[in-house]
Amino acid sequence: MPSRSLPGMTLDLPAPGLVTLADVREAATRIQGAVLRTPMVPAPVIGRAAGCEVWLKLDNLQATGAFKERGAANRLALLTAREKATGVIAMSAGNHAQAVARHASLLGIRATIVMPRFTPATKVVRTESWGATVVLHGETLAEAAAHAHALALREGLTFIHPYDDPGVMAGQGTMAIEMIEDAPGLDTLVFPVGGGGLLAGCAAAALELNPGLTVYGVEVEGYPAMAQRLAGQPVAVGGPTIAEGIAVRDVGEAPYALLRSLGIEVLVVPERAVEQGVALLAEGAKVVAEGAGAAGVAALLAHPGRFAGRKVGTPVCGGNIDARALSNVLLRQLLRDGRILRLHFDIPDRPGVLADISKRISDAGGNVIEVKHQQLFGAPTVQSTELELMIEVRDAAQGNAIIAAMEAANYVVRRG
């Protein structure tokens, strides 16, 4: 059998391209009752922004907050009695870790999860809460993977790969069946791509079920590894991203081979589109998504010409976003939309000026939410004061009206 690998490890798996609709249907039967059949809901706010009809598959509602439960549950159900008795091991810094931990616990299987030392404490605690033994090792995912592989060999554990495994791919593919059954009028499906297991399993099932469908993958611009592989280009990835769940350098060989055989195109979106997707889902659809979970919506926003007038289904495949990161994304989007206005003034140092400015802003419908007033060090002279205001406005037009009102009163204003 050919080898498939994560950095630092080698696995023996069946030949690629063997995941079929029948495999996915069997997986759906195995995981029934253990994995939530999540809602498929229309999202008119997203549709208006993207110029198409949009349906969202809410896999952020899974018990661990992400779709990874599907593949983990199916792969664990395929273990032999001996493998179950010995135990399993996985490497992950996020959703796969919790998925394997939870479903191993449900089946009474001992699970070890190797996580890099940099893994946030909340993720470690959540994984341990499902009954797994967590081993922190290495500074990178590659180092953690190598250690997990070494432990698997030494202790006879079965490695549960996060994406380069037909059993995992078939489990992930159950999402596509549910999407098509619950929204049969769809003509286009869009799935985020990290290692490729979700897209490969879903594409194999969807296109066999309905050959007329169009299926896309989507990656963030800093990590377009699958798009590069499919285009025959060398892989060059890196940098910070809010979509850390799909920030993968080494895509799965089995998913890659299957996607290449199906002719699947992977779209690449800018970081800003992912942030817009997270914000639009939260504010417009009232759905919390992590960066990777919003990548499908980001594709609709970044490539509107591909989807104009179409009926599109895409998953919110994870909702495990840090509260501070979500707050920052929402505030950044308010600034981009012109709904928060930051203004700088150099004003005379005399009584009543600040009150006059506040009244003029209020009269124009603005709401001052933050004031910075600096007399000693920031002002150009001792006779003046530097003032910075953060103002909540309805839209960019109202913000422009406030600036015009300030200038009409002979205040010198500059945007922050």
C-alpha cells in the first residue's frame, strides 16, 4: 500500500480515490446518534451580500463545536476489537483533538492526544475534559506529529489521522449528504480546505449523488497549499491568519488525489474576506464562526462572479473562536464599514470647546463612545489641546455629515 504522511510521520493507507457515496452512506449509518445531524438553514442576509441564494450547514453546533466529529466517529467505529483494546493516538492543536477525545470516550477507548507546547490552555483543558490523555510536545505541529507517531509505534496505538484517511474522509462526507437532502435545490457547494479531508469526502459523495452540482474548495491566501498542489505549483505558505483551522502546509495525499481526479477547483480568499465572513455571520445571521468555519462565506464575498444567481450551500464548520478575537474582528469590521468613526482635533484650550463638539456630534445623530483628551504632551502648543474621539454612527454617510458639521464650525478635523 502507498504511504501517506503528516510532517514527521508515515502511515500505510488504502490507495487514494476509494471513497465513494456507498462509503459515505455507511459512515452515516455508523455515526447516527453519536454525531448531531445539524440544521441546514437559509441565510438571506448572507445571500444579499453575496448576490446569490445561500444555505448554511451549522456544524458549529456539534458537541465539540466543529465538523471534525464526523470523521473521528466513523474512523473509531472502524477499529478492530484489538485496536480498540490497545487505544488510539492523534495529533492536533484544535478541533480534531477534541473530536477524537470525545468519541473515544463514548466508545470506552483509551485516547492519547499529542499537542504542541504552544497550544492554548483552553484547548488542552477541553480535550482533557473528554477523558483523553494530553501530551504536550514540540514547538510545531510537525514535531508533535513525529512524537505521536513514535508513541504509536512504541505502544501499539492506532493513529487517527486528521484528514489523510479514507475512514475520516467518508465520515466528513456525511455532511454533504445531509446538505443535499435538506436543501435539494442547491446547485453549488463550497467547503473550506485545510488538509482536504472534508472537501474530498463531500465532493466524492455530492458528485456521485448529483453529478450536476458544482463543488468548490476554499483556502485563505496565506495557506493555499491545496490550490498550489492542484495547479502543479510548489507549496509556499506561512504567516498569521485568523483561519488557523485551515492553515495547513502538508495537505493529505489521499484527498489531493481524489480532488485532482474529480477536477475540483479550490478558490483562494484574502484574510480580510475571512474577517468579513466572521462578522457577517455574527451580525447578520446570528451565527458564531471561527475563521476556518467562515471560509465558505468568505469565498462568496471574495468571488461574487462565481456565485451570482446560484443556490449555494456552505458549512459553518466550526465555532471555536476566542472571544477576544471575535471582538476584535467585529470592531475592525465596524471601522471598515464606517460605523465607527475615529476623529482627531487640535482645539483651543478653553472652557466649553469639548462640550460644543459633543453637542454638534449629538445633533448630527452620532454617539461618542470614547474620549482621549491630552493637554500636556500631545498638543502642538500650550494654548491648545489634542482631542481624539471614537464615535458610533449609523453608516459612512452619517459619519461624513458629522465631519462636515465640524468643519462648518471651523474645527480642523482629521480621520484616525
